[in-house]
Amino acid sequence: MKRLVIVAATAGLGVSALGATAASAATDSADAYKVSKVKWHACSADFVKTVAANYDPIFPVSKIVQCGELQVPLDYAKPHGKKISLFVTKTPHTGSGKAKGSIVVNPGGPGGEGGIFGPRVFAQNSPAMRAAYDVIGFDPRGVGASKPSLRCDTSYNNEPRPDYGNGDAKSVKIWLKRTYAYDAACKKADKIGLLNHIRTTDSARDLNSIRLALGNKKLDYYGASYGTYLGSVYATMFPTKVGRMVLDGVVGPSDVWYKANLNQDYAFNTNMEYYFGWVAKYDSVYHLGKTQKEVRSFFYGLRAKLAKKPVYSADKSLAASSASLTDTIQNAAYRRSASMWNMMASGLSAYKKGDIATFVDTYGGPTSGPVDDNTFAVYNAVQCTDTQWPTSWKKWHADNTRVNKKAPFLTWSNVWFNSPCLGWPAKAGKPVNVGAVKNLPKNILMFQATADAATPYQGALDMQRRLKGSHLVVQDGDRTHCIVHRGSSAVDAYFDAYFLTGKLPAKRTVHVPQLGDPTPPAGVRSAAAGGVLNDVIK
């Protein structure tokens, strides 16, 4: 998910037009068309290879995963009209006999490939969960191996890209021109009208089609990041069809989507400042500064240099720009990770030492050839049509100028990531009023870290208020986006107990401790400075 994404990552308009309660009751009362079963078959060699490389070290999922396709209506208001195809995967349970159930999973985005997310979740599950449940992944409409798959301009992200700027006239002119050209490319790329049928509500109906195709009376579901919003919309549209539902790294439904991105800017800035402090703590390893202020100064100084003059690999096939620097190091703010935090700091350290090859390898991107923009295209296709964004550039500029004064790390990067919504070539709908429905399930379980930057903590509290009866597991102080299967035994115990027995936490909100900061891997660590990193932004 890039933003509400990963990094960080929508109608059947009838739902919002009728009002959530009436539309949900109508949607939930009957299945409007007959769904065929998924015909499972062996996955492609490339898919199996990717699964094996990434997840077999945890559990040999590549040997058991199956693939399939499911035909669904392009427009659910015309269920017998044009069809599109969803790519679906099944990783079957390891226990004897019939599975306890099928957990359908979504990794977020919007635009994240969920077909491969299924084997990942299965591999990371405990042995008891693997024995009990099949895990079903799917590429949402427009994504990955689903057909059609939306791609607009595969040269859009070639490096070096322009500097994001700070709202200055020169940067604004450059990026608005790029923005409207990308909108035009997406309009041209859409051959069947997908852009008008790729809202979250369309994907919620796809979830229901998957449930029906699996032959399940209710949907068991695990959604991460944007997948939490998709799950909450499904629960509002199909309240009596919800089985067990986990939402991890929770989107605040009141803020979709313009305000959500402004909220992210503050949260990512906070986490990057903390990261600069962590790097300073290990100055004996990275040599980027002994204080948070010194590391911060190095980073912003480097960003300014790259804004004027990007650097290239020896063969010019890769370039690192100020934009790629910001986008790449943002990963350090998504979660505490020894490997990620070390890689980002080591890349900066390489630049300081004059090792441009390593720096560009870490922070650069290709200068030519196609760069797949599928995730970016679908991200905008969903968010720009879920709800109407401001159409006045004057408002965007004023709001983000104000935010940038306190949160300069991500603000203008985030503006230009979302700017296609200024002129998106499809009509926006109205977001579902999440939770405003009769028969809302009372057993939804949510997980959230208090310092999650991609989906800030207040959004989880907003979701809990709306999903009356839901329970929330909070990891205090942790900076990880989505906390299930991230190393906390306390978190995973709640996850397992819920799916295996239906048991919810004793209280509506329970707290578990953070895991603490990583240390640089032993191979790169020298005599690191001691002491405690003070979690205060200075």
C-alpha cells in the first residue's frame, strides 16, 4: 500500500443513493444472480516461483496453493450484462477432514494484489490455523491477474521524476501537467467502462460473489489497511452475511479519502522524526549524525541536492531523484523492522561515503522501459470515485501548505500521489455510511497500533464507534502498520482464539505492549551507542 496502502494504500451507486440502511437491507436480502463455482487448477509457474521465493521459507505454500478465476458482473445493476474476471487463489487447510472455513483476505491498497496475499497469510498463520482454515486470496477488480487489469501509463514512474516541491509555482505547474496527462491516459486505457465500476462498493459485492462461489453461508474475512474499509463496507451492505471478520490497521471511515491523506502527513512526519532519532542512536554504525537533528539535516540536505541533480548508476539504467528518495525511505515509517530500518540507513550511509552505486541501488528506479503502474492506477481509480474530492486546486494548495509547515516529510509527495483525483475521468459516488444499518454484526475484531502512520489511531476509534459491538486490540506505542503476524505473540493469540473458537477479548478494548525498537543486524552492527531513544519530536 502506497498511502493507505504500502508501502500505504468505492458504488454500485445504488447503495449510497438509497441510504445505507435501506440499500443494505435490499442488498442483503437476496443474491441477485447465480454465481458459478470457482474451478481450481494449478497456478502458473511464475506465480508458484514467486510464492516459493517469498513464503516457502515460512511454510511450503507453493506446493499446495491453487488458482482459479471467477466471472462477476462489471455492473451489478446489470447482473446478466458484461462480465469481468477475478483472479482467485486457495491455499487449502492442512488438517484432515473438512476445513473449519475459508478466510477471504485482502491486503489493502486499494490496488494491492490479493491473490498472492492468500499464500502469505496462510504461511504466517499458526499450525492450528493452517490445519483449520483454507485461505482465499483474490486480485480485486482491475488489479494484477484479474481481467481487465488497469494500466494507464507505464512510463509515468520512470526516473528521474520531478521534485515534489513545496507548493511553489514551478513544481505545481510541472505536476499538474503530469496529473492531467495521467488522467487522460487512464480514460484512454479504459476500454469497457471499468472506471465507473471500481468503487469499494463494487469490490464489496465481489466479496459476496466470492462467498457464494465458495458455497459459504457467511463470509469469514481478514482485511489489512484499506482492506479494513472494504470489510466495513461489506459488513454494512451485507450485515447478515458476516461470519468472523478481522480488520487490521484500521481506516477511519469518516475521513475517506481527502482528509485521510492530510492525517497521514502528520503521522508519517512523526514516525520519520522518530526514525531519524533511531539512526542517530546507532551513529557508530551509520555515521549520519549523533543527534536526531543532525540526521534530519543530512536527509533534507540530500533531498535538496537530488532535487537539483539526480544521481545515476554507472550504466544510467537507474536514477535516484528527490522523489524516489522520499518514496523509498517512507517504508521505514510503515513499521518497525530491523531489515528495513537498516537497509534505509545503510543506503544513506553509502551516499555519504561516496558509494553511489549502493545508494542508487537502494533508492533509485529504472530510467527506461515499462514500470508497472497497475497499483497506482487502481489506487486512484478507487479513491477518486469512492467520494468526490475537492475540485478546486486553490483548496488543495491552501490545505497542504498549512500541513507542510508542520509535516514537511510527506505532504507534497502525498499531494501528487493523489492529484489524479483533481480531474479523474469517472463520476464519483457517495461513501457508504459505515455501520448505519440494522442487524450489524457485533463480533468484528480489530487490531491497531497507536503510532501507525498509514492508518492513524483515531481512525480505529472512529471505526469502533461505528461498528457497535466490535472489539479492538491496541498495541500501545508501536509504529507498525497492521500488527497481526508482526511478531507479537499477544496479538496473534487474540487473532487465533477468535478464528478458532469465536472468542473475543474480555473487554471491548484491550491493550498489548509494543515490541520495542529493532537493533541493526549483527553483521553491520559495531559497538552501538547505548541509552534509551526518547520518543519525543524535537
